[in-house]
Amino acid sequence: MSRQLRALLLAACAVSFAAAPRAHAQGAAPQSILVAPAPAAAASEKPDDLALRYYASLDQRARVRAEFSRLRRLYPNFEPPADLYGPRRGDVDEAGLWELFSSDRLDELRENIAARRKDMPGWRPSDDLMQKLKQKEQRNQIFAFWREGRWLDIASFARDSRFFIANADVEAQWTIAEAFARTGQINEAVEVYKAIFASNEDKHIRLATMQKAMATLRMSDVETLLIEARKSSKGSEDEFAEVAIDITRARIVAVLRDERKDDISADELQRFENFAKFTREPQQLGLVAWLRYKRRDFRAALESFKAAIENGGDAMIAHGLAHTLRALDLRREAEEVSYAWRAPLVNNGILFLDLLERDLTQETPPYVEPARLARYAAVTIESASGEGAQGLGWYAYNSCQFDVARFWFERAVAWFPKEATLYGYVLTLKRLRKDQEALELINRYDGLFPKLVELLFPDDYYHPPFPCDSRVAAKAHGPAVKMAGYVVPGPAGPALAAERDRLRVEAEKKEATTPDAAKVAAQEQQRERVLKAARGKFPLAVTAENPLRFAPLPLVAARSSSAQPAPVAAAAVPVGLRTEPLAGKAPLVARRVPGVGPMPSERYGFILSPGWNAVDLASWPPASEQVAPAGTQWANQEADPAWIGQQKADAATQLTASAAEHVATAMAPRNRYGAAPPPPDLAAVLSLPSSKQSQSR
């Protein structure tokens, strides 16, 4: 007899015995046979709880309570077993719970589980339900982070919970791998992708996983995944043949970024090029062009760039085309391309200025069409290019247009001061007999630009004469053109090159006929003349700051009380230059700038100081206590109320003994070459107000 049938019979007997007293109470005829009362159950007899367990397995709570009451009457000391629901908890009907799980009502599912455990002590949901519930909650948490872009939180959560190992949800694993890649944990990302490949046989999932890996990892890391690709039955192609073009594209990008070696075969590149020509997409054609340019196959790169431009290439494609033309020495064509595409991409404007700058800065300037010079000057003014301005300055100087050269050199020094620019500016000032301005520039950049100092302390090398010193200077160039706010140099004439060659031949003949003894004697005399000529000219106390600054444009007029409309913009006026005000006493000797070689003046006994202000200690008051220039971020910060409060707190801080000693030493005056004299009285120094301290420095 089965256990379930036996339990049903016992339940039926219990129901019949319970109904007998009720029939007698309703007036039934008395029986002729006397029925003896049932003896009390022995205390040691164990009750049969099979029916109780059966009803519990069916989750029929009313019947469980009735059966429990019956057993309690028969066995007053009976208690329900602790494992009433435990051994058969998997047999309990969980259909409602799984319905909540499938509809993603996880909070309600948790509440139902808690309520059932309260009503049914000892019951627990199935392990399968709890495990899947935990995985779904973890998945929801991961995608909640993903929607907010919290990649680091995804990586930390996955690492702590080991979710990516236990979970078979491929979409969540893709997200975790991307989070690892975005947070720089490349090895972990590769391991996740490998785990996906190891646990999935579906070719679509494996193909999509490879595409995800190429989108998030460097190609050098993707190659480790490609090695594990499964070959087809023929053995010729692997399972990722469908994305072979995408793999080649990623490899090309990796080569262009110097992330892998250029080991792309000719067949693979040819297949990609055929694909690019078929799709006629400029980005694909551009990748082929850039790869060939990197390989220095400029002829093939030129054809690819032209094809990309013809099919709608952007300004970056034009940038590559211009670079390729320059590499093929087609500079004029490169100049036209870069000028036409300068507006969409600033790199093209910079390249345009660089291309013509080489011609403009030649010692013998070539003839450049006036229209090209005017176009170059307009772009230079528009972009405030120091390189372009110094190119125009040298072109004007070498073609004997010194006033025009000064105009452009001033702007070049204001925009981008460098040695070649300052050198041309000083030469121009000397030609214009602005000797004092030239001396100030030479002294200001002593310690930084040796070539500039050589104008006072020349080297022993031969320098050919300047053609503009001869009679050809009057016809060395064409007329300059004045524009609104600037001037364009005139084109250089052919007579200048012939005059330069003639002067060079004469100088070489004179050099060859001069005896060596006469050369040595001339060098000694030159040394004496240099030292004598430098008196009063070097060293000079000049400000260390660049004095050339552009004056601001007039502000837009405010709307008047008569409700007249204000002008939209200020009228175009020529931009002037202004000198930066000198603050404090200027140093007499320049400092030695780290990384710069010895100065020509050092050969004649002049020694550079260790600091820009001839002091090797910190200045006082410090920069934080000095007045900030108007309009700077520093000045705006000082206007903030919180910053003002901090300044007051700092001012109330007392100096320590070591800090006071340092202040006194830093404020001590120093002589030209030696150490500082004994410091003044410390108490007297510290009692000076800030303004007097600044003046004393």
C-alpha cells in the first residue's frame, strides 16, 4: 500500500469517528450493542504524522491545522515536527513565486517569501529560485550602474561578487568586460571574454563577443582572442571570417596609433581596399591612405587620399592629402589644399602657414606672388600666429623692407617670442637705428638666447656682407600693400640674389688671400674692441618681462538712457602695442636658464647670476601677497569672499624663527658678482610694511 493511499484512509477513518457522536445527538436509535470507550493512547506511543506531512506538502494550511488538532486530542503532548516543511520544501507549490520572478516583481517576491516563512515555520524556498533571484538582482544592479555610466562601480561590483563567473547571462558579461576595459583592467576584461568563449557554443554569440572585444580592447589584446578561433571543417577559414573586414580595420587603426607592428599582409590590405572602393566610404578609403602614408608609400597614399576626397572626405582627409603632397615636394599644391580646408580644421591652417614659411625665411628670399603674400598675411593676423608673423618679418628684412619687417617682428615677439624671432627683431631695430631698443632686447634675453647676445659679443666665424648695404637695396623688392590694420610685404626681386652671390665671391677671395698670422692678430684686436664697445651697453638693468603686448579693443558702448540701440560691435581700428609697466627694480645681470648653453658674454669674463633677479632665494613679499594683475584668474580669486577670509587668516599667522631668518636673508641686497653683505637688523626688517618691503626689493 502506498504512503499516500494509507494517509487518505487514515484521514477518512478520522472523519467517520468524528461524525458518530453528532448522529447520536440528533436522535438516532440507540444501538443494542454497548460500545466501550476508546482507551487513552499510551504515552510512549509515537503518533502517525503522515497525513500532517502530506497536507503540508500540498500547502493546504486548513487541513494541516485540522489534522494537528486531531493529533493533539489523541496525544496531548504532541508538537509539530520542526522539519514539517523542510524535507519536502521542493514539493511545495511555488507557481506564484515563479510568476512574480518572471514578471521582474522582485521586491514583491521578497515580501511573499518573508510572509510565507512567517506563516510556515521551517519552510524555505527552493535553491533554484533563490539562486536565480540573486543573479537577477545582481544583473539589475549592474545595468543600473551602466545606465548612469558608473563603469568603476560595475567593475568593483563584479569583482567582489564574482558575478561574471557564475552568471550565464552573456549581455551582463559583455557589460562587465566593457567596464573592466574602460577602467584600465585589461587583463580582467580579456578573462571575461575568454570565459564567454569557453561557455558558449552558439556561433552568433561568439561572433558578437568578438565584435564587442574589438570595440573595447586594443587590437594587441584582441589578437590573443583571435588565436583561439575555431577553424572550419575545410580548415581554410575560421569562425570569425564574417568580420574579417572589421578585424583588418581594427588592425590598421592599431598600426596608425603605434599600438601594434605593421604586419598587415598585402592580400589582407588589398581585400580591405577593395571593400572600401566598393562601399565608397571616405573613412575606409582614408584608413588605407593613412596606412600607406605611414609606410612612406606616398604615391599610393596620394591616390587613396584623392579617392577619399572625391567621395566626400572631411577636413582630416584633406590634411593627409596636403601632407602627402608636401612629402612629394608638391608644395604649391599642398598650400592650396591646406588653405581651402583651413576653416573646418585648425591643423590645416597651421600647415598652410608652415608650408610657405620655409620660403619666406630663406636667406635669399624667392619671388612670391603678391596675392599669396596677402593671403598669408591675412591668415597670420586672423590666427595670431607667431610663426607666420616671424616668416613675414624675415621675408621683409631679407628683401630690405625694414619698416615692414619691424611691424611683423613686433607681433611675432608678442605672440611667440623665440630666438630666431628676437634675433630678426634686433637686427631690424639696428637697421632702423633704434639702438637703445635693440640693447634692451639683448640684455633682457641674456642667459636664454645666445645668438642674440652674439650681436654684442660676436663669434669667430665668417659672416658674409648684407646685400641691402649696397645700391641694389632700392630695387630689391616690389611695393608693399597697406591693409586695414596691417601691411603686406612687397615681393622680393631677382636682383637681390645676384647681389648676394657677388658679395659672397668677393668675401671668399679676401678670406683666401689673408695670411693666418694676420687673422690671429685681427682676432686679438677684435677682443679688445668688443670689450671697449660693450661698456655702457652690457649689462643693463632692464625688465625681465616681454614689453610687447596688444592693447585691448574698445568695449561695446552701453545702451544709453534715450533707448538708442547700441552698436553691435566696435569699429575696426588698427591694433596698437603697449608696454607692460615695470614693477620693482630690474636686475642688472641675467640668470642662467636651465638647459641653455653658455652665453657669448662669458668668454669675456661676465658671469650670470643664479636667479632672474640676481638672488638665489625666494623674493619677499611672496607672489601670493602681491597685487594680482587686473583681469586674471588670480585677481578674480582674490575678489572671492572666502579667499579674502583665508588671506586674513594667513596674515594673522606669526612667522617662525627660521622663516624670519630666511626672509631677512632674501631681502638682503647683493653685489654684482659676490655674496650678499651681512643682513640688516632682523627686527627692523620684519617691522616694515608690505609696501615698503616691495619697494626695498
